[in-house]
Amino acid sequence: MRGGEKLGIFAKKGYDYDSLAKKLSVLFSKKNSPNNFYLSLLQFFCDALGSQRGTLVLKEGERFIPRQSLKEENFSFRMEECIPFIEWLKKYKEPISRQQLLSEPKFATLKKMGLHFFIQFQAEICIPLFIEERLAGFITLSSKQEGKPYTEACRNLCNWIAVQVALSLQNTRMMDESRYHQVEVDAAKELKNQIISNLSHEFKTPLTGVIGFAELLAEEIDGPLNPEQKNHIERVLEGAQRLLKVLTALVDLAKLETGHLPLNVQQFHLEPLVASLSEELPFSSDTAFKVSLTGDTPRIYGDLTHVRQIFKQILDNAAKYTPQGFVEVTAGKKGEMLEVCVADSGIGIAEDKLGKIFENFYQVDGGLSRRFEGSGVGLTLSKKLVELHGGRLWVESAPGLGSRFFFTLPLKPIVIKHRELAA
Ligand code: ADP
């Protein structure tokens, strides 16, 4: 068949579907924002049919919302008055013009409610948009330039475009919804972090007072304590310090997620840092602590306070979950990073729990009867802190066979990427 013949069929009706199909595919292939896509779509309809103005209305939940208008600013409509017509459109499933409504006997019962609709939209034709048999919205077009009517050929063309558009519209809407969802998630995160920061601050001030006075009492500056009093005050101190640790971790996490945790990066050796920690770790007398870091272990770049925090958390856990055996720290150069391994011969972690231990507030043994104290925030914070330094934190473990926590820290100066982490 010659191209001219094919064109002829449509040319008779006044439309060149081939060239319109090409233009549509260009429109669909453009990476547009949803609003730009809707605008281009309206422009396409108006150009193809010679219409002056158009409006796109999409269904959102139970409502129909005007999403874009061409040459019609801030368009709104009274949906309640249009519901009967929209309900009818769901069944009719085809474009309908104002002229058809007024002149064809089959639309006699629809006339009054249909007119309400056409008047509100100042439209001459309404084209329903269906996605998988469901009415997803509609496009209305105003009168044509030169006031020509929307003939059957025009309505066929509208129908054809609407069918082509459906899939693309679905994709665009999904993009739109996920972006909208993301904005909501970001706002909720921001609010959560704000609440945590404010509450933690309110808790921290009195807590620091409790710790200070409990320390004074424990040091017997105000007079000697009997053994029972000593025991009690030590338990107050322990509890308050644990609470302070959790609060500090929560505040740091909130700061990290909102990109407000500044890093003071410098180059330093890990050996003295780990040595300074060993006194603070809760090792049982049956657990040996081995540190295989030397002066030859390359110096890393990082924030000393936060790198100390990472080591403290992972070593604290290793000590806590290793009632007997050993805990060992080793490190080796891997490309531009130093890979640190904290291995223990403790209780280990089941395979299905390995991914979860880095989630906020997750504890493998989280019931009320749990054997080990903890809050489940430590590893979440450590992982984010390592990532803030451009590194990775992961674990290999099996129940009864101990655990090996690995993390990498940079050997070269780093650029901090807060925003990526918060995502
Ligand atoms: P927690 O304060 O509860 O220790 P973390 O975030 O530090 O919180 O750890 C989360 C969970 O991971 C812990 O509750 C524990 O079940 C598990 N875990 C962490 N380190 C070890 C380890 N070295 N050996 C066994 N289990 C561990």
C-alpha cells in the first residue's frame, strides 16, 4: 500500500493519524514533570482539533481534581453538581459534545445535568480517560477556532488519542503519586526528628543533673554511705547513664537524618583510640580482648569523636554478647579504605536477623524477658556514621559461632554527603 493511499483514508476525515501518532510518541518519550506532561497533552489535543482552550481533570481518591488548564488559570469546578454526568460518562465511555447533548434524542434524559457540566467547564466536548476500564479523569475542550462543530470525525479522533494516552497517563500519575508520597514521608521524617530533638533536649538537662548529683553521692563527698546505699546509688547512676546514651544516640540519629551533624575531619591513628576504650568496655573476666592494630596500621580520615562512637558501640556489643571467649580487633588496607574487623566468639546472630539488626530499635532478643540490656539504636547510628564517612558496615555471623562486624573508613580526605544519607 502506498503511503498516500493510507493517508487518503484519514485525509477524507480531515485528520492525518500517522503524523499525529508520531507526534504523540515524541510527547510520550519526553522526560517531563507530570505538570509539564499534562500541559503538553492539552496542547496536543487543542492543536489536533483546533480547540482554543482545554482542561484536564484527574480522579484522586473519590474526587475529581482539575490538574492542568490551557489558557485557563486557576480553574475549579463544583464537583457535586457534575457527579450525575460523570457517573453517566463512566458507562457511556465515549467523547460527547455539547451539540450532541442538545440535539440527539438519545441524550434527552441527560440534557439538564449534562448542561450543568458543559457550562461549568465552558466546554464544547468532554473526552473521558479510562485506565483499565476505570474512569481516571477527563479532558474538556472549548469551542474550536472559527466556531466549527465537533463532528463525529473529531470525536473519533478524541477517542483515539484518549486510548493512546491512557497508559502514559498511568505512568505519569504513578510518578506524580510517588513524588507526592515522598514529600509526605520527608515531612513526617522532619517532624519526627524535630520531636526527638526537642524531647531529648528536655530529658537531657535534668538527666545530666541526676548523674552529677548521683556521682557526688557515690564519691561520698557528702559523707560516707553504707553498702546498701552505695549499691542503690550505683544503680541510679548506671540507669541514668544508659538513658543518656540512648538519648544522645537518638539526637545524633535525628541530626544525621536532617543533615545537621557536622563532622570535624582529621587524620589519626586508630591504635590509641581503641586502647583508650578498652577500660570502658563491659568484658566478663572470661573474655580476652585482643587488639591487632599497630603503629603501622595506616591512619584514617574521620571525625575522632564519631569514629570513637562507632568503635565503642561495636566493641560494647561484642563484649556484651560474648560471655566467654575472645573479642579481637584487626584492620587491613583495602584500596582507598581501611577495613576494620571486630570479631567475637559470642552468641552470634541467626541469618534471618542479620539484615534487621541495623534497623532502628531492633533487638534480636527484644522481649520483656530479654537477657541483655540495650535499646536497639546503637548499630543504626553506627552504620549511618560509617556511611557518612563514605564507608560501609556489615556483619557475618551464625548462632553459637560468634560474629564478625566489618566496617571501612577512608584513607583519603573525604567529602561529606548528608543529604544522600538522609534519603
Ligand atoms: P542494643 O543496644 O540492643 O545492643 P544495637 O543496635 O547495638 O542495640 O544492636 C542491635 C541488636 O543486634 C542487638 O540487640 C543484638 O541482638 C544484636 N547484636 C549486636 N551486636 C552483636 C554481637 N556482637 N553479637 C550478637 N548479637 C549482636
